[in-house]
Amino acid sequence: MEKARFLIGGVVQGVGFRPFCARLAMEEKLKGSVRNTSSGVELELWGERGQIDRYLRRLERECPTAAYIQSVIPLERQDNASSPPDSFEILKSEGRAVRRVLIPPDIATCESCLKEMRDPADRRYRYPFINCTLCGPRFSIIRDLPYDRSNTTMSTFSMCEECSAEYRDPTNRRYHAQPNACLVCGPRLWACDCRGITLAEDEAAIQTATKLISRGSIVAVKGLGGFHLACDARSDDAVGELRNRKRRSHRPFAIMVRDLEAALKVAVLTEKGKDCLMSSRRPIVLCQARSGSGLSPLLNPGLDSIGIMLPYTPLHHLLLEKLEVLVMTSANLSEEPIVADNEEALGNLSSLVDAFLLHNRKICMRIDDSVVSVAGSRAFYVRRSRGVVPQPLFLPKSGPSILASGGEMKATFSITHEGALFQSQYLGDLKSIGGATLYREALKHFLSLYSIHPEFLVHDLHPLYLSTRLCHEVLPNPTETLAVQHHHAHLAACLFENGIDEPAVGLILDGTGYGTDGGIWGGEILWGDASGFERLGHLVPFTLPGGEKAIWEPWRCGMSLAYASELHEEAREWAKRKSKLSPDFDRFLEVSIQAGVKTTSCGRLFDGVSALLGFVESVTFDGQAPMVLEAAARGSGNLPFSVVESDGKILIDWRPAIRKLFAERGRKSPASISAAFHGGLARALGEAAALAAERKGTRRVVLSGGVWQNRRLFSLMIAEARRRGLIPVIHTLLSPNDECVSVGQAVAGYWKWGK
């Protein structure tokens, strides 16, 4: 008999891994032990060599679905040992100074738990917090490592005798399930009015909330990573009232539906969309809204898509038994993070809701729903949060610990540690007080969980980004700092995500990024990798009249596009109709154009075209004008863009397209012109990419930046690239928007200090 010891790294805590190890040992007739440590899972095996080898093969092949084995490191091996243990045991967890274990994300309720919850004979019948080793809360409740109940927010609930017996039984599905609980000993549910006065408890609370929603009320529901605002998605009155109370006039609301059958009644889903919707991550899936579905048109004003998700907690399933489809939107005040605490909810949301559905399981780390966009057979994240975070990406080898601060809107940070790269959840807009507070909280939580002490700091080139300042609060004296240009970070992130370690052409298209020349970039043709980049070209620049005002008033961008296209009279008439700032329209036009900041932003180009076609002239949320422009597009065709070389740069000239747009506005529908704008831009981008690729001797073209969230442009560009023999490199694990910037920064730092 031999003794063998191993340290297993990866996502191996909170996913039923130790019970799996124990059951496998019994099947292979091995003795020994397994325990959680903050460095990973320690496994000790006693048996014949062949048995141990077979065990290890099965360990990697049959591990639980939510687990991920990154490494199996032999610790020691002793032959002919004389005192093996009597059985295989799960030992008490142990803390270590070095922390390498990976924490699992929150996992949607499994089918086995749902079956028990719906069984009148089961002791957890209709219990809204049922879970097991395969599902339930994880990241949102973990305070510290190793992953034991005492280190989670479940520590305040002492297991009853029956739950304890399950927890100790190796044959039970709840063997060492840390959030294990039941109605006798676990979290409780209650409903209260907007003043906090209790209306009902437990099962009666669910029935109360259901009745209120069915009568048109708005209820704040405490979920896994925070609160949602819920109301009847078929009621114009309820949805309209929610918009009024939340002061959210246009931004679309997500909905939650009972099951896949209900989803197909309200949305057109591809096979890829169905897969995303049904996955254990349970993201919001952006897909085509089905006409005649009976949903309120106020859910998504001006758009043809809908954000839809399935229930991912037992409570959601119980609520949707009688309410087939609900609005389920993040509970927050305008631009602030999602509310997660009971007292905070009662204090901040009482003016928005008619009632609350509360529970007493504390949320340690607030986290929004993830959002996935589906374009044909491809899917990419628009928001990477619950169900995904904190799963890391992996570096080629271990290196120094680096903190990357990310951007300022759609903020995230990233940290490298022991060969892993951790990206935070979506943290929102740092210009809000709540956004900055959440950024601090999340950063300190990540650093504490893994006991990370970063040595190096990477930040955006922009000198005034708040994310840089917030990271300097945590890391005031880094060994060294590195400033990375915004679009270079996009390029580096996408290459890293795809495992490409060589330069490529990048079409990096977004709204705003600080350039190396101090200008506002956003329509860039780059060449490079994590180590550096060259700017090969860009969109022809234009002016942003009024500076930042142009972002919120796209008519200003439209006026500027017309003026730059030598349509001076048309621009003057546009200014006369739209400007309320001055009766001297000629003077206003001249001053605003001349004083405005120059930009190459593709996002602002979309804004201007949306305004010129009469779709959106002022916006209430980021991306509204391009989203409406995309939704309106019908048909095909190509507006005439040109691609030219000037002073060694490849320029994409949109001015012929704007002149054609004005020429056709009276003859063709705005919907057909929108389609032709998308088609013409995709063709020009393909031509520019092919020219850049030929110049550099490559076929790879990276597509990154928030503009690539436009599914029409994305699909057209994929086809265009392939038609030209190019290989598109796209995001699938990260979002193409500014969330990925922190990853690109971290990879650039790794290349400089750790490669």
C-alpha cells in the first residue's frame, strides 16, 4: 500500500468537490482524507499504485460540472507506509498564508433541488432557499477563505439536526454543502410595505407579493446579489409607473420568464440563445422581441430587442408559478449600484416600490446580473457579473501581482495573482458616489479574499480617470506604474482572451478614449500586441460641438457631420431647428464647430447619423442613439464610404455617406438608410482592415470596443472579413466594451514585468 498527497488548484471549493473526492475514494476502495485549505484542496490517498492512478484519472474526467481543476501538484509520496487510516475522511479546513484557491460564482438552482422544492412530501417543500453542493449562492456570500460555512454569511444560521445529518453523510447530495439549510434553521422570508411594516411571512409572503404584482404594484425583491424591482411586464400602467418612479424614460427593462416555453412566446431565440438562457450562469440574454407577445411596449421603447432571463433562485421559481413574465430590473437609483442590504433598501427604495420581499441572508458582495448578446451562432458578454465572476483567466505562467484600474464608465478592475487574472464584476459608472464606493468595496474584498498585495499598478493614459485615483488609495506606493492607452488595452485584452501571443490588426471602435496625442479617439485601426501598438489609421475626424454635451445631444454630432461633409447650408438649417441657445444661428454654428473638440469616435458617428435620420436627437442613457438606429434598420445596401491613405495613415472617410444620406432622406425611408449606413460602414471597415493586414503581413483582425455590441454591424463585419480572407478575432469570455480595459491593462503589465 502506498501513500500519495496532492494539492489541487482551481475552482474546487463550493462546488461539491470534497464530497465528490470522498465518494470516488469509496468506489475505488481507497483510504485517506481531503480538506479545504486557502491554498487549494489537499488530497491524501492510501492504496495500491494502480488504484491511485485510476482515481486521479477519474478525478479530472468526472469532476462536478461547476468545478474546474487547474492543477494537481504532488506534495509527497511514501511507499510501504505502515499505518493507513481506517476510512476516507473530510477533514477540518485549514487556513494558509498563501491563497491560491479559486472561488466559484453563484450557481443557478439545479433540477434536483427544484424537484424537491415542488414535492409536497419533501421537508423542503416550497422552501425559497433550497440548495445543495451543485447549486446556490457562492461568491455573493463568501467573506473569507477557505470556503467553509463559518467564512460565509450563512454562519449566523446553525444547522438543525436533520440538516447536520445531511451535511455529514457522504452519500447525500448536501454532504458539506456550506449554505445547507431548511425552513427550521435557515434564512427566512417576509413581505412588508414601503414603510417596513410586516405584511406576511414565509409562504404567505410569496403569495402576498404575487397578488400585489398581479394587481399592478411594484415590489422590491431581494435576490442573490442584490434587489430587483419587479412588476407585471404585460401591464402598461405598471411598467409606465416604474419608469416614472425610477426616472428612467427610455433605458430598456429586463424581464424574467417562467421557463423556456414562456421565453419562446415573447422572444425569437436561436439555438445559441437557448443555450445561454438555460446555462447554469443564467444571464440576461439580449434577443429579438417577438411581435404580438402581449408584452408592454414600454419595456423597450424604440428597440426591437428584449433582455430576457430565466429564474436562477428558488424564490424566483416560486414567484413565477403564477406570474409567467415579470419585469426584473436592478433596484437602484439613477446610475447608482444595485442595492443589496435590507436597511439600505428600506431607506433608498421606499419611494420606488409599493412593497418589499425581504430575507435575512446577508449579501456579502453585491453583483448585478450578467448580460449576453447573441448574434447568430455567436454570443458575447455585454456585462460580465453574476454567474461568471470571480472565475479567472489564466496567464501563461506565474508572475508579479499587478493591479489594473480599468476605465471610468462600465468600470472593472483586474488583478494578477499566482498565474491567474481576476477581473471584478461590472461596477458601473465611477462618476457616481455609489459607483466609486462599490469599486473600493469590491477591490478591498478581492485583495482580502486572496491575501493579495499588488506590487505594480497599471492605469489608463487619461490623466484624470477616477479609477486611477481609487487604486492609488489602495496601492499608494507601487513598485512601478504603467499608463496604457485605452484602445491598446482593448486590443491586448482580446488577443489575450483568444490565446494569441503575436501582433494583429485591431479595429477598435467605441465612444471615447484618450489618445497618445491628447485627442479623443474612438474609431481606430491599430497594429500591436500587449507590448505596444502602432496607430495605422482611423476614421476621418470631426468636431464635437459643445464638447461633452454632444454625447447627450446627438443632434450636435449630426450638425457637425453635415458641416464637415461640406453641407454648410444643411448644417445651418439643422442648427436653426435644434439650437435653443442663441437666435444668431450662423454665429452659434461657427463658434460651436470651431471651438469643439476633434474626435475620431465611431460611437459619436452613430449618434450623429441616428439624429440626422430623426431617430434620437437627445439621449437619456449611454448608447441609446446607436441602439435605436440599429433597431430601425430594414433591408440592405451600402452608403458610400471611402478608404484612403494620407500621410501614411489609413483613413475611413464617412463624408460621402453623409452626403448620400442627405440626398436620399426624402426619397428613401430612414429604416432603409440606416441599413445602408451599417452595410457601407462594414464594407469600409473590411477594406481598411484588409489594407492594414496586407501592410503588416497578417490575416488576423481584432474586433473590440463598445460599437461591436451592435449585432448588425458585427455580423456584417464577420462576413466581410471572411470574404476578404481575414480571420476575425472576437470576444467571447470578456465584454467588447470598456469592461475589458482592465484586463488589457493587466496583460500589458504582465508583458512588461512578468513575461
